[in-house]
Amino acid sequence: MAVEEAVQTVFWFHPAMWWALGQVHLGREQAVDELVIRTTGTRQPYLRALLTFADGPAAPALAAPFIQRGHLMSRIREISRHTTGSPLRLALLAAPLIVVTLVAGLGAISTLPLQGRESKPTVYEPGNGVRLPSVIKEVRPNYTEEAKQARLEGTVLLDCVVASSGIPRDIIVARSLDDVLGLDRAAIEALEQWRFKPGTKDGKAVDVHVHVEMTFTLK
């Protein structure tokens, strides 16, 4: 029961989980039915007792977990056929819950950025034997018409990592010039198109953290 409550709490949003839990609950109820009938040796009185509890104004607190109206007809049919549930049936009906839990768990894990799952290369700072990347392709930023009309000039300072492939990544605005008329965005888009001869450490290409200034000047 504690495991079911935990699964229900974690995967409350998963429709298949509710169906699987319902099947497990039904299997448990049918297992109880079989145990009672085997112990008492009576069937019809037990059926009448189930109907009495279900139709009463309020089922006793101890009986309530085993008298879910949605399952009552299925239980009556099984008892009438003399093939009520069993512990084996309960185990088989628990299988959907196990499958749904595994699938939902794997789906949740696949969306989480787990540390160590895919480690990024070390990013080096210039100096101490680390050589800066050098630009081999530079693209000027687009001066937006709105910024021109506002006669806005200045410099956007960008931080990024130049990967060992020479391609900039993880670009952020370190010092903004304009985040309304489009100049900050234009600076980022321009830097995304730059290409570098990668920085090196001990003669090997490595990822290096760099600063890039994008200047906007009206002529």
C-alpha cells in the first residue's frame, strides 16, 4: 500500500498509472473475496453482505477500502462463477503498475539533466599556458532600423565559450546595450556565425572562455 501511495504521488499526472492502480486494487479485493469464502465456506451470505455494505448510507471505515462501487460488479461476477481472485491473480494484475512505473520513471529521468550523464569538456580561462582562440570568420551585427531611428550607439559585451571545434557556444550578454530595440539580440546572432581557430593548452585544442565586444556606431 505504501508503495502504491508513493507511485500515485509521484506519477499522479500519468493516466495509465490510475488504470494500473485500479487493476491492482481490484485484484486485492478479489483476493480478499476468495480468502473469506474459503475460510467461511459460504458464498451467498458473503454476496449479500457486500451488497448491504455497498447500498448502505455509509460503509464502515474498516470495510470501505474493499467496497469500491466501480469494482463491485466485477467482484460479484467472479464470485458467482466460483473463480474469484487469488494471490497469483493479484500479482499478475500488479504487473501493469510495475510496467507503468518503469516507463514513467524512465521518461522522467530522460528529461532531467543528470550530472555525469553527458559531461562537457573542461572550459579553460586564458593564461597559465592556455592560448586564446583567434578569429578566422567575423560577421558584423545587424543594426536594427528601430535602433537607427533612435540613434542608439554603443557596445554589447558578450561572454561565450569557443569550443575546441572553433564554434562559439553558451553565449550570454555580460553587459547590455539594448534589450528593447534588438541590438543585444543582433549581437548574439552575429557571434553565433563567427568561427575561430580554437585556443590551445599544451598544443591541444581546448574549450576556452572568451569575451567579445560588438560595437554599434552610426555613420
